[in-house]
Amino acid sequence: MTFHQPPPPPDHRPQGAGPFGLGTPTGPGQPTRDRRRWLTYGVVALVFLLIGVGIGTSSGSADTGEAAARTKAGPRPTATVTETAEAGPAPTVTETETVTAKTEKPGPATSFSGEGEYLVGEDIKAGIYKTAGAEDEFGCYWERAKDASGEFDSIVANNNLNGPGRVTLNNGEYFKTNRCQEWKRVG
């Protein structure tokens, strides 16, 4: 049995190009054209770098480091310019007075719903109030309390009404009312 090897693939590099596309030497011991080009660019870049460094350290730039420490600044001359302005007429000053009308808060209510809890002196005005009675068949309940805790010990007075009723409310008390018609101040 005889084996045949396929021919090698065609080389697609341009004629004279080396394995990395750098070209072949133009003669024995000669660098390739691409290598010479890169060498030229490198030399030019190095020259510009050295020029830049030289400009940065030249004596014409701002002194820094030891050179600045060795140099003492001498006194600098100062110039004073005095100008005289002519006096003109004085500016006119106008005073305006702003009057703001005070809007009085309406204050505590003198009539209120028969359902809720009110602080006497803040929510409702102290005094004598009356109601027409209950809104439904379950009766009207009212309560005067010394605080809003809801505890039994805080109750000052309370009542269940089936008909009309009156109660005297004092500042600082809490008034609770349930299922009552509107309360109105009468004294």
C-alpha cells in the first residue's frame, strides 16, 4: 500500500514577506525594510521625548525643587493709585410700610357632632351644651374625662340619654359622645 502526501497549501504571503509579514532581507546581513521603518520611527520618537524632557527642565520654566529653595524672592515694588470721585446728588430713599392683616383663628367650636372625642378649650369651647337626644333607639352616651386614656378611673361624669340633655364642660377635660344628635353651646 502506498501513501501519498497532499501538496502543502499555497503561501498567501506577498513575495519576499517573512513569516510575520516583516519582509526578507534585501541582502546578506541587511535588516528588512519594515524593521528599518520601525527603527526610524523609534529613533524619531526618542528624539521628541528627549526634547520634551529638555523643555520641561529648562531654566525658562517655573523653578521647582532645590532651585526654588535656593532662590530668595526680593521685595517687590507696589503701586498705589488714588482716585477722587466727584460728589453727586444723594440717592433717594423711599420707605414703604407693609401692613399685614392678621387672620384670627376661629377658635374652639361652639357646636359639634354627636359622635367623637373633643378636648375642651382646644377643639370645643368650655360652657354648657345641650343636645336633642339620641340619634337611634340605642340611646345617647356622653362622658367627661380628665384625660384621653380611656381608663375607668379617668371618667369625671357620664350619662346615657334617651331624650334631650345638658352637660357643663370645663377647660382641659375630654368630652366623648356616641350616638347623639348635634351638641350646641347654650351658656
